[in-house]
Amino acid sequence: MTLNSFYPTFMTVLLFSLLGLPVTSSYGETLNRAFTVNATILPGCILGSGNTDSSSFGALNFGNVSSLSTAINIVSSQNAGSIIIQCSGTPSITLALNSGANTTGNIATGRRLLNSATGEYLFYQVFQDSARSVIWGNGSNGGNAQVITANSTLQQIVLYAQLFASSSFPTAGNYTDTLLVTITY
């Protein structure tokens, strides 16, 4: 071995050794290093019964009504107005309902279903309890948000609704509203 071929190899090994870098040669050596792979699942929720958010819970439907001489009470079910939620971990969850598309401000006296053909309204309300005593809102619109604790299983949140009696005979037609549920955890 000549001095000319020894010197660059020696300097390379010395430099890599001082820098703490692995030294390899051209003789086909194999180097191995272990590394860690991690995944952290944070508390989170999905709406609906699948693996992704659901775009619809179905309709909360008071049915076909010919008279409103008395109030009509209904209870939601899966795919018919109930909120379906599943969360990882056990976070505290707040479920809030807005005032609806046809009501502005306070909902304490009722939300409104609109007959888009006539501009007429029917009054209704959504409650958190079967006694229909706790109005379901967002905490600032005249109703209370509902707080639940998730338990990592699919949960069905039931809505209790009432279509208010009316002293006047409403015009025939479809009356609708859209509510927005907001989940905070």
C-alpha cells in the first residue's frame, strides 16, 4: 500500500470517527439501526354510526296532521332525528342546538316551522327530557346545551319534540325547519 492511497482513507476514517458518524468501507458491510414507531389516539368524536361523520340523522317528523287543537308530542329514534355519536376516550361532550333556520333570538316561546309557499309558521320545541321541561338550545338562545360523558361506544341521544297547539286552522302544506347540532369536547 502506498502512502498516497493510505492517507485519504485514514483521514476519512479519522474525520467520521471524530464526528460520530458510522464508518463504512467499500467491502459491502451492512449497518442496522432501530427506530421507534408511535401512534397517539387523542379523544375525538364522530357523528353517525359509521367510521366517518354522518351528514344526516334523518328527519324529526310530526307526521301528517289535520288539526292542531292539541299539542303533538314525538320522540326521536335512530335515523329519525336522534343524534348518533361515538367518541374515543371518555371526554365530556356538550351538545348544543341552534335556534333553527326560521327563528332568530330567543327560543323560549318556541321554534318555527315554515310553510315556504305561504310564509306561515307553526311553533314547535325540542327538549332534552321526556317531561318536556328542559328546552334544548345552545346556552345563549333561551335553551340549555346538554352535557354527556362519552364511553367509547355508539350512543343515541334522544330528542323530545312538541308541535304546539294552535287556535287558528293552519293552511295545508309542508312546514319545515333545519336545526344545527354542535358538538364540543
